[in-house]
Amino acid sequence: MYLGFIGTGKITLSIIYGIFKSKLKVRKIYISQRNKNISNKLSKKFNKIKILKNNQEIIDKSNLIFLAVTPKVGDKILPNLKFHSNKRIISLISTINLKKIKQYTKSKNVTRVIPLPFINMRKGPIIICPSNKEIKNFFKHLGTVIEVRKENLSKAFWSTSSFMASYYNLLNIICNWLNSKGIQKLQAEKYTKELFLALSEDAMNKNKTTLKQLVLESQTPGGTNAYVLNELKKKKFYKLQQKALNGIFKKF
Ligand SMILES: NC(=O)c1ccc[n+]([C@@H]2O[C@H](COP(=O)([O-])OP(=O)(O)OC[C@H]3O[C@@H](n4cnc5c(N)ncnc54)[C@H](OP(=O)(O)O)[C@@H]3O)[C@@H](O)[C@H]2O)c1
């Protein structure tokens, strides 16, 4: 398998790390020179990586091509590239829809995929749209594949993946608060990360318990968890969360 990445940014870096930790059999990975720091780092670390200066050369030499540039760059460069019909294209670009990618590449072999940075650890959900056996078989080595038939559904998943920064902010506020109460910063960080890791693992392990049930089970009437939940509800914290989801959905 010959892979090609148009755009060597953060997500390309994560995917390539994941690939080399997996059992995927890859002959060569061609990457663009941009970003220089990341492409140099990758080619120094893995001998199957080859940096190419020309995007067309990457396409011509690969059979699975990842479009990993920002939407603005995609709009600019894709119409000028030639994709032979036997090439499989994977678009990671957030806000360019399938129809447009197919127009730009003049190809029908396009799948939109939403990986997340943890793909470098071969963890986390990976959305694939539309369903495709070959692409699923590739990504199942890098995380948990969720196939969606309709692009609108994949837009909904994109929206939820925009909650990463606010999730970390929630943890950061807890950590800073602990710190303000006299707990050392390092200890506060460790405690907070461990707490939320255990909560996520617990939710995964209890795979027959719904999230709604977990909300109920983790509070006792009049207890501390119920107090915090109700305070946040009263201040419309969760209404705001829904509003933000609706707002971000309109952007995709
Ligand atoms: N980051 C994520 O977690 C994530 C997850 C899923 C999907 N995505 C999507 O994947 C795409 C890339 O995201 P990213 O976070 O990796 O962005 P990024 O770090 O900004 O990477 C984009 C890369 O494209 C390069 N580039 C710019 N112009 C180019 C050109 N003409 N030819 C080839 N490469 C060029 C940039 O190089 P320079 O630095 O030299 O400009 C940069 O390295 C986006 O559409 C994003 O929505 C990202």
C-alpha cells in the first residue's frame, strides 16, 4: 500500500504515528514538504516516509490519498490537481462537502473521514461517510470506526468533536480551583486527569448503562453531585451547551 498525504499538519502527524503503531502493511508514505518542521520530523523518525515537494507527484505515486489541508487551501489547490479514477481519496477537510470534493477531484472514489488527534494512540472514534469496506478495514486498525450513510449525520459528529477545547477548559477550571485551595499545581493536574480518565473508562466498561443512567447513578438526592448538577442546570449551563452545538452545526 502506497499512501500519500496532501498537507503535513497536525492531523497527518497523528495519523502517521497511529499507522506505525498498528499492524497496517504500508510500503511507503509520501508526504508534502509543508509543514517543514513536521515533515522533517516524520522523515527522520520513519524510514518509509518520503517527502515530496510537488502535490501532483504525491498523488501519482500513491493509491490511497489523504487530503489533509485546511478548507481554504483545499478550495485553492484541489481543482488544479489530477486524480486518476483508480485512486482512493480520503478527505479529512472539515467544511468541504463530498459533492464539492468530487467536483474538484473529478473522482467518485471519495470518502470523508473524521479522525481525532488520539488516532496517534490508535484510540477514539473515526467517522466514515459514506460506508466503505476498504476504508473501514484500513481505519479499524487506528480506532473505533463508525460508518454513516448520510453526510448530514457526519456533520453532527463534526459538531460534537468541536467540544474538545471546552472539555479541557472544564478540567482546567477544576484544576485551577484545586490550586487556589492550596493544592500544588502538579498534584491538582494529576488528580483532575485521573478523575476524568476513570470516569470515561467507567462509562465504557458499563457498556449496557446509558449516559442518562450514569447521570442518575452518580448522584444521591440532596448529595454533592446533585447539588452541582442542579446549580449548573439553574444557570442554564446545559442549555448553552446545546446552543453551542446548534451554532457549530450550522458551520459545517
Ligand atoms: N487537527 C485535527 O484534529 C483534525 C481532525 C479531523 C480533521 N481535520 C481536518 O484536517 C485538515 C488539516 O487539519 P490540521 O489540524 O492538520 O491543520 P494544519 O495543522 O494547519 O495542517 C495543514 C497543513 O497544510 C499545509 N499546506 C498549506 N498549503 C499547502 C499546499 N499548497 N500544499 C500542501 N500542503 C499545504 C500546511 O503547511 P504550512 O504550515 O507550511 O502552511 C499545514 O502543514 C483540516 O481541514 C481539518 O479540518 C483536523
